[in-house]
Amino acid sequence: MKFYGFWRSIASFRVRTALAYKGIKPDEVIDIDLLQGKQRDEAYRKVNPQMLIPALFEDDKSPMLFQSMAIMEYLEETRPQPPLLPKDAFGRARVRGLSQIVVSDAHPMSVPRVRGYLTKDLGLSEERMLTWVRHWQSEALSALETHLSRDKTTGKYCHGDAVTIADICLAGQVVGSGFFKTDMKPYPTVMRIFDACMVLDAFAKSHPLKQPGAPEKV
């Protein structure tokens, strides 16, 4: 298995965590430095024409897997133990819905290509760009907090007392929000679940700042 990622990439963090939770260790990990724009190099364009990470290959003969949610669902279907989705249809839908708040609504607003467009193309100052990012981070966190604090199906984790893809997405949201110094005090349920996740090896060892090449802090 070959995994393309980067320490700061929250999407990479999600897939690293899913792999670790299922006890899968890639044979090869290839670093694509987003801060240096390596995703736009011709060599990586041939891997993923969208120039995004992560990307995953089962082996040299397998097609590329891309987009973190699709990769995690693939891992769930091909390696169902330990599970990352509930057995019941409602549970799976709820977990996917919580996950999409992060993956579809918030995360795309803060990725390097969007931040670069806001500052370089639209001429926003760094501070105005960060205000934009923090707004969308807070919107997602508020939605998660509301769902998780009111729903009876919330347990130790996002859905009951077993880790799901929603917890992986929540952990990524919290870590990513921390990179942008988002105030986390208004989201106690989110932080309770995050803390429960981060004591697990699969989460703790996959943390962006635990990866090769990462700084001590951001």
C-alpha cells in the first residue's frame, strides 16, 4: 500500500487515523509538501490530476483512491474490522451527516488553494483571510456542538460508545481549528469527544504534529 500525504493536511490526518485504527500500515508513505506547492508538480499531477492529498494505492496495479471520505469508506468495506460505521441504516446516515459537516462544509473553506486565492487573487490581507477561515470553522463547530449535545444517540463518542468515521472527522476539525487559533470554549461536547478520541493510539500517533517533518507547534 502506498500513501501520499502531508503532516499538516487534515484530510491526510483523517485517513492516517482510519488506517491506524484498522491496524493497517502502508508500505510506503510519500510526503507531498503543500506549503511548498509540491502538489502542483508535474510528477504529482500524474498521480492525482486534482492536485489534492491524500491519495492511496493498494498496490502498483491498483487504481488511485482519492478524497478522504471515499478512502475511509473503502477501508471500511474492504477491512470491516474494527468497524468505523454503525450496523443500522440510521446510525450510518447520522455518522455520515456529522462527517459531512466537517468534510463538505468547513474543510474546503480553509485549504491552501482557497487561502491562496483569497490573498493572492482577491487581495485580502492575511488577517482578513484568517477571519474568513475562522468564521467557517466556527460555523461547523457550532453545528456539531448542537447536534452532539442534543441527540440521545451521542455517547462517549459522536455516535454511541464506539469510534466511527464521525469521530475521525471531528478530531480533524478540532486540530485544524487549532491551527487557525479558533476559540474552542463554546464547544464543550465537541471537546469532550475530541479528548476521548485523542487518548487512543490511532488518533494520538496520527496527529499532524506527530508526523515526520512537522514543527513542534503551529
